[in-house]
Amino acid sequence: MRWSLSCIGALCVLSSWARAQEDPVRLGPEAVLNLLPNHPVFKASELLERESGIVRMKAKGAFDPKLNYDLSTKNFDDKTYYRYEKLGLSVATWPGIDFKAEMKRSEGEYLNPEAFIPGPGNVELGADANLLRGLVFDTRRTALAEARIVAQKNEAERLALRNALVREALSRYWNWSAAQARFELFDQAEQNAFVRFEAIKRSAQTGQSAAIDTVEALGLLENRRMDRAKAELDRETARLLLEAHLWTPDSLPLRIDPTTLPFDLLERAPGLMPLDSLQTLLLSLDERSPELLKTRTEIDKAQVRINQGFNDLLPEAKLSYRWISPLDDAFNTETYNPGSNNYLGLGVELPLFLRKERSSLQFYQLERERAEWLLLEKRVAIANKALASRAALETYARNAERAERNFGNYSVLLEAEVRKFSIGESSLFLVNSREISAIQSGAKWIENLELTALKELEMLELIGGLAR
């Protein structure tokens, strides 16, 4: 059964023969994928999205409106020296202009003349604005841009975690399937050795063969039993390793019933992606590979800081304007006079050498250049690894075909040798020799099929094609 990059589910569809089997029960790889959302690592990856939302909310908090109240008073010797109150509302905006609305009131015998406010108080409406530094970029907008980059990086990290989880889970599955195939191979060899031993023992009892032949037959049987026991241990170990990836929705580990079998590895045909298709996918590797996506966020982050660094080279010029009106006459349009009742402030500051600003800018430029070189290296390394995985996959697939033919040929030779042995024209030594060759070729077939499955997963993980 062939599978493609476009749909990982296609990899995991059981054959109709496997679906139809009621005994034994088979666990397909699609069932493993369906359970992965319950895995702790998968659930932890979902927290990255929540973290991104928290970071964005924190950055947006710099634009939150602020309500403030100030009270300053001094009383001494039964006298109110001064009492000054201010209630204000400040609203920050994206262009870097902060709108202000304030109500002020003051009283006292020794009040500073500058702070004197007649009557019940004044209303002041106006704004503070950055004219040069902070006009295009400021710390608030930089933090918001960095929060978006953090969200992109977390998304790339989420994809990387899920890709690695899918690859590891399916790798464990095919390890289990290969271990089951090897167990069945050695189990059949053990059964054959037992049948031959029983036949030789009966022949020796009737005097048709030498008693010493039973010793050789028993030795071969014990060797097969040891091989089978080792294969059974490997199968159980592979099953337990796979179980570590199986969890219930209630976050409880699942156990695979010992009678449950995996998909038959010998019925799985490797899906060899055409070379031109892989090369086409490699052209969009920057948008597909989680590793490259994470590196690109480092470039974007450095670029945001570079923009801030260029902005910091500008002089700091702040303009403040307030329209002032008595509190009891604040909404009288006839007395509205913004030209005379106002406060206007202008402040300019520029460090003469700008060494701090220039060094920060150069540092961020170095960060960007470092990230760009790292991206180039990773892009080439991942592309080469993907091509190498495909080449290895092609080799293992061809070797699996050769091993399958060899297994068929050696099985024919073994069958012929067994027939000759049954009519007395061969020896147990020759039967054992033929059987060893058949077992070795069968093990090679299984090994190459297992390697093709693992290389397919490796290639897809490299180009970000396992989980989205």
C-alpha cells in the first residue's frame, strides 16, 4: 500500500484484508495517530498557543487607557498650606499620541502661584505626541511586534513537537510490526525443527535411522527455541515502547492486549516519493520546516529591533498641548478659546555621540546576520538530509525486493531439501544449512522493510509533512 505526503492518513489505512480479520485483532497505525492527541507532549504543545495569546495580551496592555488620581496636601499649625488634586484619563493610540483628559483643583494659603486654579477647578483636554523618536516606532509598538513573532515561533515549535511525536510513535509502531514479523519467522522455524525432531526420534525408535541423529536434531531444535525466545522478547519490548505513546482522553496510559497484532509489515509496500516532487517541496522548505520557521522568527525579531534602533538615532522631541477651561464653564461653546486658554510644551533632547544607540543598532544587525547565516546552513542541511533519506529509502526498497525474491528462492530450496531428506537422499546437516539461508534472507527482507518505513518517516519529518 503506497502513501503520499499530502495526507498522512493515507499512510495509516489498513488493507481490506487486515480490516476483515476478526481473529487475531490487529492494531493499525491510524489507531495510533488517533490516540496521539491524548499524549502529554501533544497536550503540552497546545499550551504554546495559549502562551502566545498571553504574550499578545501583555503587549496590548501598553495601550490600555489609564485612570489616575493625585492628591498632594500640607497642613500645619491649623493652616492648609496647599491642597492639590488631579483626576485624569489617558488613552494611548497606535500612532504614538496619548490623549489626555484631566480635572484639576487647588487651594491653600501658601499655594504656589503656578499651581493656583481659581474656582471649583479646571478641565484640561489635549495630547502628548512624539515628533521624531517614537513617531514611527516606540517601545509599545516594538513589544507588540515581538509578541506576534513569539506567536509565530510558538506555532513553529508546536509543529516541531507534533512532527517529532508522530515520527516517534509511528517509528515505534513499525519497530513492533517488524519484531512481530521476525517472531513469526523464528516461530515457524522452531515448529519445523520440532516436527523434524519428532520424525527423527520415531525413525530412530524403529531402527530406520541412527540414534545419534536425534542428538543433532535436538540441538537444532534448541537453537531454534533460543532464536524464538529472543524474537519474542524483542516483540514484547517493541510493544511496550509503543504503549508509551498511547493514552486515553483522561490522560491514562493504555495497554495493548498481548493477543493484538500489528499491521503485517510484509504486506506494506514503501511509498517512494518522486524525486521531482521532493525537489519541488524543498523549494518551499522555509514555509514547511518547523526548524526553519523558528530560525526565520529570529530574523524577524532582529529586524524589529533594528527598526527600533534606527528610530532611536533620531532626536527625542515631545510636544504637549492642553486646552484649559474652568470646570463650571467647560461646555460653554461661547467662551471656548483654544488660542488663549491653553498649555503648550515642547522638549528636545539629543545625545551628542549616540554611542549607546549606535552600539545597540550594530548589535541587532549582527543578530540578524547571524540568524541569516544559520538559516542558510539549516536550509541546505535539511534539504540534503531529505534527499539522503530518499536515496536511502530507494536503496532499502530495492533491497527489500531482492530479499523477498531470495527468501522465495531459499524457501524453494529448503522445501526440495526436506523432500530429499524424507526419502533418505539428504542429511539433516544439509536441511539445516538450507533453513539457515532461508531464515537469514527472511530476516533481511523484514529488516529492509522496517528501514524503508523509518526512512519515509524521517524524510517527512524533515520537510514538515507529518503533522500540521
